[in-house]
Amino acid sequence: MDFHPLLIQFGGSFVAILVLAGLVAVMKLGGRPSFKNEAAVALAAGEVEYGFDVARSSITRKGNAALARDADGRIMLIKRHGNKFAGRILTSSAQAQEDVDGLAVHTGERRFGSVRLSLSDASYWADAINRL
């Protein structure tokens, strides 16, 4: 039985992809990071801006984003971006609106965009952000 060369090439490529996917799973690469506790928020905030010392923070119900405030009153929004976290310190151009299920934050920065957060203390953060 003769196999067409393209069928053999396809089979080899398919096996190679399966082997690579298996290696990724065994090595536990990739994944979806989430905030488990306030220490994780403090670590991420320190990575976004060196020296940002979190005085208060709130984590979303799914753990995919957080808000952090330092002693100087600066507020940082941190969200998942791929398999890492990205964050911005909010400025006076940021606005927040309470929603039925949490908070909508418009950062005022086109590249970072707007973020919906399901927080239990949304009213505190809405007031704090709108006072910036």
C-alpha cells in the first residue's frame, strides 16, 4: 500500500504537534495566572512599578484582576494579559461606574482600555477612582 507523500508529511507534523503539546503539559508551561490572595496582588503591583507598597487591595471574584492603593493614594489597576499580568497607575482621566455585578473602570488610556471588575466593595473603589 502506497501513501501519498503529503499524507506522510501531515502525519509526521501531527505527531510532532502532539509531542510538543505533551511537553508543554508536563512542564506546566503557559496557563492562566490568577490572584489567590493580597500577597499576590502586592507582588504583581511591585513588578508593575518598583516601590509600589500596597495599603489596600481588592481581587475580583474570578481572580483575574485587582485594584490596589498605596499609602500616597495612588490606585493601580492590574489585569491578566495573556499568561502574565499588566497594570497601570490610574490618573485623573480615569473614571469608574458601579454596575449591577461590580465596577466598570475606564482608564483613560486607549492602549490599556476599559476593564469590568466583579468586586464586593465596588462603591469604595468607584469613589476613590472618581476622586483622583
